[in-house]
Amino acid sequence: MNAATGRTISRADHISQSMGKILATPIGSRVMRRDFGSLIPALIDQPLNAATILRTYSAAVVAIQQWEPRVKITEVRRAVTADGKFALEIHGVDRKSGEPINTTVPAGGAQ
């Protein structure tokens, strides 16, 4: 189900939506699931240098591996959104169907 509209969405779109939610959620912010989320929100105000970018890639892959078992991550790249903000392009494969899963997640929050 699409979180914004309530309409039915494809499995690939649901996985993409789920990855966005995982990456935008700070660890410790969910009351009944304190370990859910990623470290990306903690990296938002860090300098945009090579070390921070590497930490962001790592935080994304670790969180998605832990919380979204339906996808195998194949690549993470940095991107710039249309409005000039830093984002992550995440490429993966649906473990069940083999269908490619590609999404772009703004570093400041879900899609």
C-alpha cells in the first residue's frame, strides 16, 4: 500500500518505499522498535567529504540488509536531486522475482 495515497502499489514500489522509510528513520526513534532505522539522520549535518559519504553508503547498506530482507543491494551511489540536494541512488534485486529495484532517497528523508 502506498503510504501517501493508500492505493495498491507493486512489490518493487513497496520495497522502494520501505527502503526510504528505513533510511529516514533515526535509530531509537520508534518506541516499540528502538533498533529500527539507520544512522543516516545522524550524518545529515556532517561535512560533505569522502569520509562522510562512505559512512552514508555503509549506513544505508547495513540498515537495508537488516530491515528489508526482500532486496539484495547491488550498488549505492550519491546523486543530486532536481532541487540540488544530496541523495542516494540505491540499486538492488528483488530476492524473490529477480526484478531490479532502483530508488533514489533524499539524504534528509523519505521520498
